[in-house]
Amino acid sequence: MPKIGIQGPNGKRLKPMQQKFLQNYIHKDMTQTAAARDAGYKNPNVSAIQLLNNPMIKERMEEMRQELETKYGVTITKSVRDLQNMRNDAWQAGNISAAIRAEELRLKATGLLVTRQHITHENIDAMTKEEISEKLNELMQRAKDRMIDITPEEKPEQNKQQNITKYN
């Protein structure tokens, strides 16, 4: 797999921004979006996804992970197994919060738990009171549209039966 400036078998080279993205993502433990933003991509959300789907980037990322495993003797399998043991020990000792934290880290390591954040930057200082109120109402409506009402509906027969039971 090509490193920066080294020509790969397909004649392509890893660009400095691509390598910086990988350095951030693998070595600095940044999220994919933060890694792309720090590497200088203009649209980091989209760029991060495109980069991680690029076969050349995937290959280099796997190489970098293998280098870390070799250097530090750490593998995902070993780490997940150790976290599971820590979880079990904490659970047996009655330390529920430590057991939950170990399980959370184990799930994150395996990719089964992903923390997603969406950050919107608004300059509230430049907004009027009405604009702020309008924006808050818009956000509340958007949140309400995404919510699902799971409140169970009572059937009319149940109401009649409950009323009869109350009066008897």
C-alpha cells in the first residue's frame, strides 16, 4: 500500500491530506468527521465517508492498524476479551458502574456501539429575540416530528369494564 508520495501498484499515490486524515483517525483517536476537518477537507462529513470507502485508504488504514498491533502487541480480540473479563470481575464485585463502563467500551471497540453527534453552529449573538424564538420553535417541531408516540391507547371496552368495576 502506498504511503505519502510512494506510488502504489495501481499507479496512484496517497495524498498528504489523505494521510493526515488517517493519522488523525488512527493515531489521534479522532472521530472520522473531526479527522477529516483537521486534515483540511471542506466538507468533513461527506469527505470522511468517501475516504473510508476508498479501497486505497482502507488498505492503508489496515496497514497502520497492523503496525500498531505489532508495535504494541495489542489486538482488538485481546482488548475485547480483557474488557469482558473486567466487566465480569466488576459485576461479581457488585461494582455495577464499572461493569457498565467496561461493557460500553467493549461494544465501542467492536463497533456495535457508535456515538453519533450532530453539531450545528449558529451565531446567536447576531440574532434578534424573535429569530431566536423562531429557531427554537423550528428545532422543537423538528424533534417532535422525529418522535414516535408509543403511549398505548385504551380500548372503549376496557373503559366500560373499568367503570363497571369501580361502581360495584
